[in-house]
Amino acid sequence: MTHTRKAKMILEKDYRISEVDPRVYGSFVEHLGRAVYGGIYEPDHNTADRHGFREDVASLVKELRVPIVRYPGGNFVSGYNWEDGVGPKDKRPHRTELAWRTIETNEVGLNEFADWAKKVNTDVMMAINLGSRGVDAARNLIEYCNHPGGSYYSDLRISHGYADPHNYKLWCLGNEMDGPWQIGAKTAYEYGRLAQESAKVMRGIDPDIELVVCGSSNRAMPTFAEWEATVLDLTYHDVDYISLHTYYGNRDNDTANFLARSLDMDQFIDSVIAICDYVKAKKRSNKTINLSFDEWNVWFHSNEADRKIEPWSIAPPQLEDVYTLEDALLVGSMLISLLRRADRVKIACMAQLVNVISPIMTETGGPAWRQTIFYPFLHASVFGRGVVLQPIIRSDKYDSKDFTDVPYLDSIAVLNEESDELTVFAVNRNLEGGLEFDCDLRGFNDYTVTEHIVLTHDDLKATNTARQPNSVIPISNGDARIEAGSLTAVLSKASWNVIRLAKPKG
């Protein structure tokens, strides 16, 4: 009995979803675990620069071409006094950090992070504290960051050695304010009014900023949909984006069901778009609210270990998921889900960047390496710039515990018209065998295959570690080819595929 499945796809050059906003390849650094201390920053490391930042980590971040990094949280931001992290380091207080029950030393703060962001060629997506604080702190923080000078907080920044403003243009109005775990959690009305007033004063300081209002912490929240509708009803004309957060895990070791979870992500995105457009219709507005999917990833491996961490330590190893091949496959599908709605998802942040549920891992005092999930993110970020095309897909399907009619093929294509390059991203969810892939390339008859990258492994649970950093790595050994106007390939069992095509020069 054959386990090979079949899938057909049609790509037409004029069937377009949207231009990709590069910020969809954003990431996230929170003051949590070893993301900052022992992650991006380790003054005693043999690769540390004069500011204490690890050069080996910076090199891997630059490899990913991350355009924005959300900072400083996350749950952390809802109890954070930004003033603790500016000025002379020897005057900065150590604080009890209630979100993760650690001690925050404030050795790295707002200005140090600004230096690091420049080092790795990224912009900062700054989050404000609307948990324990509110309008006044929001006004003061944006004055410190963005006002040129001649006012108290801008002159304070200048006195700290930063004559030029940081000029941050993308701001989060708090974090997960619907969550009972959140410091200063609020009802939708309480939060909506606070976000509305905070937006008002922030735009008073800098009218050119873009603002992200908090959506539900996840789709399973009991107030989901009602929260979005209420918050947007209050803030619609004051904000530009609403946030979405989701994490998936394979706790019951059901891989077929786990790999189908990106269908839940698709439904989540479509639901939030519908709510945004309902409020738009209700307000008879010409303005469209877009989506910021500013936390997404696989997260479950470290849950048990995190429960055993002693409270009030400094930078303990929290949320250090060690990722498998199957995790990388789902991450690939989640990236495809984001690109599939590139018309409305304009910002996304893989949570997080280093050590904490991250594509990059480090040993304190030791090496840095790429986790399995590094590779689909890298490929999407590097090759997924351009216009997303609307594919027509017909694929064999399967049913799992939580999902029906799951296509074995998950795929999207991005056309870079400047370079005449077409990239097809594809996940084969078939755990038993290959997937015969046939793609009708209408309008691309003169393109040729330049590379077929495959990420797979005989062991779905294979990982990369400090001692074996290259156990799961992509190889350009796929068999994609073009015959009579069709792109054909056999996609390996349980694999992530990047098929690159280009129009010959000359």
C-alpha cells in the first residue's frame, strides 16, 4: 500500500493577495529568563562587544533579517517602570519582577536596547505599561524617546548621552490586558478607555506614530470577540492595529493533530478581521484596522521545568523550549498562515528571539546555535519579500482529533518582481510518505528552478543542541523541476520546502 499523497496548485501572476509588509518577520525580546541577560547581553562572554552584547548572537539575529523587535514585554511590561533602566547603571534599582517572579537588575534598559537594535539593523516596537501605570507614564516615555529636546524628559535623555531621539514609530498599548495573570488586568471597557486616553497623549507628543491596541490574549479566552468589539468601539479612530497572540503545543504527542493547528491560526485571523470590519461598518468609517500578530510560536516543552524554578533569582533559564523537527514544520505552516492574510496581517513577532521559546539558543559563557525553528523563519524572511500570490490548491486530506479535512499540502508563494524571483513555501504534513506536488505556473513559463531547499529528518523529535547544532539543517537536495509549464516535485515525508524559481537574466 502506497503512502504517497497528491496535491495540485495553480499560480497565476495576476492573482494577488498583497505586498508583504516586512514587519511580518518581526521578533520579540522580553525581560524574561535569559532573553536579555545571557542572551543578547553577556559582558563576560568572549564575543562581547564594548557594550556587553554578544557578537555571536548579533550575527545570528542579523542572519534572520528581523525588521522590528517588540520590547520590553510581554507580561513584564505591565509592572515595569521604564525610569529604572535609564541613567547611570550604578544608580539603577534591583526590582522584584512579579510577572515571572524574578529579580530585575535593570542593567539593560531602554537606551542599551536602542544601541543593540542599531547593532543588529532592526527597529524597536516599544510597549508601554498600561497595567500598573497609565496615561502619565505613556506621555513621559514617548517624550523621552521621541521628542528632540527642550523639555524635561527629552533633556533627560540628552543628559544620559543620547542627543538624538530614538524616534520609535510603532508602539504597543500594553500587553494582554484581558488576562487574569496580567498585573493590572482590566475589563474591555476599562482597558479601552485607558488605551484611548493613552493614544491621545502619545499622538500629542508625536502625531506620526502607529499604535497597536491589545486584542484577546488568545482565541480561547472566554471574552474573545466581545473584547475586540468593545475595545475597538472605544479606540477605532485612535489606533492602527489590533494584536493577536497564540501558542501551540503537542502535549498529547499527536503529531498529525499538532501539524493541523495552523488551521486554528487561520480561523483566529479571519475572526479578528471580521470583528474589525464589523466595527468599521458600525462606525461607517473609511478606515481599516489591520492586524499585529505580535506573539506566535510553539510553546509547551518547558512548562514542567519552569514550575521548578526558584523564585527571585536573576535571569533563570525560563521558557527554554528545545525545538524538534515537527515544531519547525508547524512554525513553517504558521508563517504560511501569516502570509496567506498579508492583506491584513501587517506586523508579526515570533516570540521570542533568544533563549526564551526562541530560534536562537545560547550557553552562558559558551556557544550560540540555531534551533530547528530558525530555518523556516530564516527562509520566509529572506525569500518571502514581495507580493503574495493567491494559490488555488487541491490536495489529498486527512482528519485528526480536532480538525477535519486537513490538506496534506500547506503552501503559499511570494513573487519578488524587482528580482524576477518566485518562491514557493510548502509543508508536507504527510507523516507516512511523500507528497506528489504539481503546480501549474501560469504566466511564469520562462522561469526556471534555481534551488529546492528541504528541511526534514527521519526522527520527528530530532533537535539541535550545543553539542550537536547541525542535527536538523536544511539541504538543497529537493527534486523540483519544470516540465511543460508545470512545477513538479515529490515533497519528502514530513518536510518544509522552499522552491525558488527565477527568470533567466538577459
